Amino acid sequence: MKIKSILLSFFILTCIVSCGQKQNSTSKENDKNYKYDSYNGLVMAGYQGWFNAPDDGANRGWYHYKGRKGFCPGSSSVDYWPDVSEYEKTYKTEFVFPDGSPAYTFSSYDESTVDTHFRWMKEYGLDGVFMQRFVNEIKNPSGKNHFNKVLTSAMKAAQKYQRAICVMYDLSGMRSGDEKVLLDDFDELVKAYDIKDQKKNPSYLHHNGKPLVVIWGVGFNDNRAYGLSDIEIMVDKLKESGFSIMLGVPTYWRTLTSDTMEDPKLHELIRKSDIIMPWFVGRYNEASYSPFAKLISEDIAWCKENKVDYVPLAFPGFSWKNLKGDNTSQIPRNRGSFLWKQMNESIKAGAKSLYIAMFDEIDEGTAIFKCATQVPVGISGSTFVPIEEGLQSDHYLWLVGEAGKMLRKERDLTTSLPQRK
């Protein structure tokens, strides 16, 4: 009897262990089964990824940090200073804090930097990012090497933290004829990152049953060296190759006025696309926002009628004093009430998704990632903007996460700025 009892106990223990292992295996398998089939229901941000430091291995110096005289007191192109307390690698600058201690910053070229950023996205509920890829940059070996490295790091981190990721081509600086550069480049990316294979790359964003690619800079009337015919070549080719298309268009795309080319061909291109995202950065402040809430409602109505999805943009504020000089536009953040107002009104108007400009853009002061509450000592020509007194460095990441809950109806739609517990 004693032997039978021992054998029975051993059998029960084996079943328990086996069952536990099976449950753990199933749980891990379920984790691998995530995928992003639609932009609807997501809050995504733009990711510049273009910051370099002299010793990061990219040989680009203080890229997107330096002003006319380099990156030193009196010369800078960034207005916000990153909170680097959680970065694995940082780089010493010539700037100092009020107590005399040296100020450090990050490089996008470091894989550990990108990993940290995607970890924050998961922790705060940002669904993912559009990886900016500048056509003017990828035409030269240095630029292409940099953005390939950043994208590789991002693809890896997106899967690690189960965040959505999508390639966005910024046409700024492109010339007519460069459409082949974009098409060839994207063909390389599709193969390198298995963009069409959701089993191998479940993080890559799909929409309307196809992997999504974004072309930003379509229809602006600021004398660009390319036209709508060049855009059409890219759109047609990408659609033929099995991709859905999102177009980044001007604010007044629907009326073909103000910042938009007065050409009805733009509407033809929009109808060929799957999603459009109008550019709003710098167009209004909190006090002047109301007419734009109405504009968004009318935009959404037009898009519904024309069977195109619409993604409104929201930004936290704007500042590029160091980049452009003292007499330039400054749009205050107002402790987050400006950003919250845009996100709330967009959802109220019927938006199914949101685009936040930007995740890491400290050049123009639109960054929502962790920025410093205490900044290096201000010197004429390089005075930095701290996160507002009494707020934490992660305040804007947290607000965006709360907006995601509001979009998905996990919290009530409210005009009041939420308070942290």
C-alpha cells in the first residue's frame, strides 16, 4: 500500500507540473499571437530617431543637436532637454546644470536608446510609432546607414514590447525623380524585415488587410521640388505591390486653400489612399483651437463619404527658439491641457485613431517622451525649456496613455484634464 501511495503521489505531482508547463507554454504562445490588423483603436506617435552624438559610431557628430556654432553654450538646435536617467548609454555635453554638474544626452543610433523608448511606450500605453524615414537622408550612405540602424533597433524593440510599428517616408527635400529612391528603399525594407509576413513580424501595422506605408508631404504649396504626379507614381506602385497607403497632407487639404496646392488632383490621390493624416503642428494654440475642432468634424464627414479613413493629429506644444531664433512661434503646453483638449475633441468628433506629433522631437519642442524638469543653465542663444514646475518628466507620456483609454472607451470622454493618483 505504501508503494502504491508513493506512486500515486508521484503521478499527481507529475500531472500538476505537466499541466503548469502546458499553461505557461500556452500563455507564451498567446503572447506571440498578437498582431496589428488596423490603425483603428490605436494611438500612435511619430518617431524621428535622428539624434546623434560624436562618439556613438555613426560619424555624424552632434546631429540634430548643434546650432550654427556647434552644440555648446550659445549654440543649439533643441529646445527641450531629455531626461536621461534611464538610458544605458549617454554622452557628455559642454552644457552644465545650475549646480555645475555636466549635462548628458542620448543618441538614437544606440540600440539601448531605442529599447528604452519602446519600453516606455508599453509602460504608458502608447500603441506604437511611425518610424520617420527621410528621402533626402536615405539618398546618401551616411543617412541611410543611420536610419537603417535605428529601424533595425526599433523593429526588434517593437516585437520585444509588442508595440505597433510602421514606416513613414517624409518627402521633405525630395526632388522630382526621387520616387525611385523611395520605392527601391521600401522594397529593401520589406525583404529585410518581413513586412508582408505577420507571423514573422506581428508588430508591423496593417490596415484594410494589407501592410501600411505612409507618404508624408503630399499637396503642400510651399514650392516643393516634386509634384502630385510624382506622388501618384509611388502610390500606384505601392498599391500594386499589395500595400495600403496613408498620406500626410496639409491642414486645408479638403478646401484646397491656405497651405494646400489648389489642385483637385490632390483629392484624386486621397481617394486612392486608405488613410489621411492632416498636419496641424504650429497651426493653433489652445485659445485658437475651436475652429479646428469644427474643421476635423467636417474632414471626417468628407472622408466617410469618400470611403477614406481619417486620423487627426495632436501635439503638446511648440518651441524652436534655439533652432530659429527669438522671434519665432512659441505655443505653450499649459501643463497638458492643450494636448488633452485636442485629443478629447478629436475623439468627440468621431476619430477612430490618433496621431501624436511627436515622440522624441526635442528640436521643435513637440516631444512627449521623458523630458527634463531641470535643464542646463540657460545662455543667450541656447535657453532650454523645462517640463512645467510640479509635473513629472513622464507627464505627457501618461496623458497620451490616458487618451488611449478614452479612445477605446475604457474611461469616460471628458474635457477635464485627468489627475494622477
